[in-house]
Amino acid sequence: MSTIKKRSDIGKDTIIGKQKPKIRPKSKAILFFIIIAIVSGGIGAAIAFVMSSKPFQQSPVNSAELNGFDSDIATATLGLPELTRPVNVLIMGTIVLTSDLANADSVPKEGYLAQTNSSLDGQSDAMILLRLDPIAKKVTALSIPRDSRVEIPGYGVQKINAANYVGGALLSAKTVSNLVGNIQIDRYMRVNVEGFGQLIDALGGVDIYVPKRMKYQDDSQHLYINLNQGQQVLDGSKAIQYMRFRHDELGDIGRVQRQQTFFRALISQKLRIDTVPRIPDILAVIKQNLDTNMSVQELLALAAFVSKIDRKDTKMLLLPGRFSTPNEFPLSYWIVDDRRLIYLMKEHFNVVYAYSEVNKEKEEDFTPANLRVVVQDTTYFPDRVKVATKALIKAGYTQTFADDIPRTVILEKTQIIAQSGDRTSAEKVRNALGVGEVVLESTGDLDSDVTIKLGKDWIDVSKQLIQKSKP
């Protein structure tokens, strides 16, 4: 069994020289300047000031240390502000235990080892690199597992979630940029666990399918997870439980997949009429629990852009890699697959590498015979899986395997999931199968290049194939 250090152990033998950024709210200063501007008769100037200011930035950063932090990304003419160019935003969900804080009590209160704290200075348990491209009209999200083994500038090899703990948003952005090919990160956004739950409550909850019974208890962290299987509306507390559960065979990667499913459901959920009166509550939650170097104008531009994007133009990717073996390192890690990462960043983030062999490697890796295709069924007709597997092997996809999955929602349309981020290969698999829609996300089988989730549209096709195969 691999050894995993407790959160309270971090800083003792794995991280040295922790320095915490000070939180300096700007809300009072901003309100003061707004009042002065209005009293002076400059209402237009006051509005311009609010739109261009950064009232949600709680931890000042040295923008000169990272390219892109100060360059313009949005403009406002008539109507809502709009993005002016492709933008890369690093989003982090942080969690802090009281034992991690600098002023932690030597003796835990109430007999608890630690409890969730609303600070933003902890480890980043969720990390997503988001690309919003107003030219291509696409949104791409790259989920970065918290256990990814990386080089943190100034601190050596660590799990990537430690970067925020030792150096805040700026060091996290530097670490991610170095990891994925020195990409320009334009903005960052941090939200704590408590704020996330309050925001979901303010939005009225999220309608989602919980794929299996989730139950876990950890008194030391005040973490109690108790969710039943099935379609349901998750409030803030249950949403946190859904997002934090990681006690199954996939561990943190399973949690990453659920995060992708959750955010896709959140994006797909239309703004309801009963949400409008909650806007003041939503803004209050954001003000208290969010840290970002985006201005109000930029936040509005980002929200307006995302609201207009269809599901087919949203890509949810996973940092390619593998689990470390039990005896490989003292800690358990997600080991990054650099070669596949090069292809993914080149394909979806327009990162230009000086590797002349990238395209050649891609062609060699993703020929039908080399693709690993996994077929899953949501219609509960096992013979349909066998027919699909046989058809794909016949078409040249010799590494095609059937896979049992927990009971889930019955899909109307078959999903061809580009698990490795390769849309071209997924489209070829779709053509070979004859049905389905290509989806760029990482919610399929972890070891596959393409995962097929058979829906109702496959039933009639499979019947025809069965009839043709009869003598």
C-alpha cells in the first residue's frame, strides 16, 4: 500500500520555506472611490472605474513575473463586454484545514484533528486550465489532477496542489505554465470550498445524475459524504460531497471525472427566472469567497461568452498520465505522459513546440490498430456490446474491449468519447460504428483512447447487423 502524507504533514518534510500571501480586501477602498466619483458628478467615470477595477482580488500578485497578467482581454462598446482574443484562465478550488494554518492551535479544539477552513491559502484540490477562444467560438478545459508530480519553481519536485499552499496563485500559474509548454496564463481564479457550496445554493442547485452510492466519513476533517444513486438536484452541501468523493478504484482521477461531469451540467443548466432575485446573493458569495485578478468587465465578458457556447463546442480534457506504482515513490502520484501532453497542448491550446517528431508520433500512436477502444452500454442489452465490439474489430480496431459500468442514465444518443483528446480518431471510430456523437471529455475508461457509451440509437443498428450475420 502506498504511503500518502496527511495534509498536516505538508510543510514538515515535503515542503520547505512556506510563505503565505496576505489577504488584503479592497472592497472598502473601491466603494470609497465610487462614492467620490458619483458625488463629483462623474457617474460615467464611476461606472468605468467599477468595470475596469479588480474588486475580487484578495491577494495582490506581481504581474510582471508572469506574461499576460496585465494585458487586456476584453472590451465594452455597446451592450455586454466581449472577449477580444483567446484567453487562458487558471481556476483553482482550494481547501484548508485549520492544522495547516500558521496560527494553528497546538491542541485541536473540540477534539478534532482539523476542520475545513474558508481561507484561500490551502492546497488546490481542483485545478483547471480554461481556454476561451472567441475566434474559434470554443471552450477547452484541461483538468490537472492534484497529485500530478511536477517541478515547483523554488521548491523542487512536489504534488502540484502544493504550489498554491507555498506560493499562492502566482506560483501555481508559473508551475502550470512550465508544465504545459510555457503557455501564457492571462488570469487566475481561486474559490474555497465553503464559497463553492454557497454559490451552488445561490444558483438554486444543480440537476445531475449520481452514478453510484457515495458514502464516506472522516471526523478529522468534518467530511461526511452520503449520496444516493440517481438523478437529483444537488444543493451546496451535496455538491461539495459529490465533488470531493474519491474513495473508489480511480481515486483522485475519478473525482476529476465527476468534476467534469458536474461543470458540464452546470454550464448546460439554463438561467431560471427564480435565479434572478438571487443575483445579490450570488455577488455577495463571490465577493467573500473568490480571489481573481479579473476586472468586473472581464468577468462579465467571460460569463457572456460561456453562456453562448454549445455543448459540442466545449472540450473537457484530462492531463494525460498514469498512476504511480506502489513502490515507485514514497508518495502516490499522477505521472504525466509528456509525449501525449505535447500533442494535446498543440491540438487544443495552440502551443507551438520545437519537436519535429510530434506529428509522426501522433500518426504512429493513433492508427486504428494502435487505438485502445472500450465499449460500454447504457441500454442494458449485453448482446449489443458484443455486436459493437465485433463490428469495430472487423473495421481494424483490433484493441476493442467490452467494459461493465455501474448503472447510469440511459443515453438517447451514443457517445464517442475522445478520452485522449484526439477528435480525429474519435470521428473515425464513430464512422466505423455508424452512430453516435463525438464528445471531447475525459469521462470514459481511463486506459482508453476512445470510449464508446452505447445509447438507444445503437439498438436498431445492432439488430440489423445481427440479422445480416445470420446464415
